[in-house]
Amino acid sequence: MKRIILLVLIISFLIQPVTAEYVDLVLTYPQTVEKGQEVRITFELINKSNDRLWDGTVMIEESFMNAYKPYIDYQTNSFKFSTLDPGNTFTNTFVLTFNEDIPIDEARFSISLKCGKGFCRGGCTPFFLDKTVTMRLTEKRAEAVIKLDTDEFEAYRGETLEIPFVVKNIGEIQMTDVVVEIKGDILSDEKVNIPFINPGKEASKILKVSIDENIPKTGFTPIIVAKFQDDSGKEGMTYESIKINIAEKETIIDGPTGPEVTDETNNGNKSTTSTMFYFFLFLSIVAIVAVVVFLAYLFKR
């Protein structure tokens, strides 16, 4: 008889850890949560063991809730049950809101089960089960990009270069107090201010850069920077790199100095040539006549 009792106790001892594996806590929750939005974490406590669960509590990790209590809104962080018989389940949902100013980008905490487990309340043994929750916390923010037709420009010394640009709001909320300027190894003449840009909209403007006439550099690699705020006052920034090449002006070399030839000069030259032609023609005729007279005189003698 004693051997039978001892065998039963040994079997009960061996079976006890195995039956514990049949108690499970299944969690359902989103992997990504937007700050300021309500999130639901549903749990299902499943008792498939041969024992009854007594006086149980399912709760969110206290250390996490205490650390971020000012940034979390919730109705309750624990649910209790009196008994949970074998084959039954216990289901409920935690409803939380992580405020927009919570200083973390990931919420990682455990949901724990604490209860007694056994045939009776007085003879039950403590039972614990933890499941980890990991959620990425995102937030709505103003986001922007700078668009350029080209990122390479050319200018001469002593001139003012105009750089057209577009700032587009690619976020989900309005951006305000947009300030755009060129910074780096050369600066824009002034900052461009844009009061606001709505989500999905864009603003086109021009930045001006004066090139010093005596500057020795042949190129610059500055950036166009756009700073802005969202409706809560949080600041954002975006930028684009550009290149400015300094071109050399062509030197014009003058030809040999000489008299300027004009139509008037040409006409004058033509007039002088005509006068000289008729004068020499007249002399030729006179000479011919003189020769003829001289020959006639000789024949008469």
C-alpha cells in the first residue's frame, strides 16, 4: 500500500510541470502604434491543464507603467478572475493611449499572469506566466523635401546667381514658419520665408547668391536648408546639396589700329580716282593732238 501511495506521489510530481505548459496567455495587438491614438491589447488566458486556476490577475508590467505614467492614459492596467476551470478561457482588453510627448520610440513591456493552481484554493501552488509586448511608436510630424531642376549652377564673378527651388510638404500635417537659405562655403543674400505649406502642397521660390568679383575660388559646394515647425511647435529640417561653378569671362583682344573704313571714305576714294582718270585722259588727248600738228607741219615743208 505504501508503495502504491509513493508511486502516485511520484507520478503527480512528474506530471505537475507538464500540466503547467497547458496554460497559455495569447496576446493580440498592433505592431506599430501612432502616438496619441488609442491602442487595444487583447489577451486570452487558456486553461488546458487538469487544474483549476484560482484568484488570478492579468496585468501590465508595473515598472513600465510607473516609469511612463505621465505619458500613458488608460482605464485599468489589471484584470482579475476568481476561478478558471480546466478547458475554459478568460479574455479581456487593455485600452491604452501613448501621449504624443512620450520620450520613447518603442514600447516594450510584459503582461503577466499571477494566480494559484491546483484542485483547491487552500492547496494550490503559485503560478506565474509572462508574455512580452513590443510596439513601435510613431508620430505625425511635418516632413518636407527640397526639389531642384538641377543641382549644378554656373556664375561669373561680380554677378548675382538666382537659384529656383521648390519646398514640398510630404507629411500629414501643416508645416509653418518655413525658412529657406543657402549655407556652407557661400551664403545666400537673404533668407526666404514661407508662412505655411499644407500637406501634399508645395511652394516655389528663388534664392539669390552674390558672387564676389575678387573671390579666388572657382567653385562652391553649399547646401540649401529648409527649417520649419509643425502645429505643436516641433522643429524639422531638410536640405539639398548644390554645386556652383565660377566661369571665367572671355577676354576680347583688339586688332591692329588703322584708319576706319566707312562708306563715306570709299565714296571719297572713288571720286578722287575718277578725277585723276579724266585728267590723265585729257593730257593724253592734248599730247596726241600736238604730235599730229607737229607731223603736219613737217610734211608741208
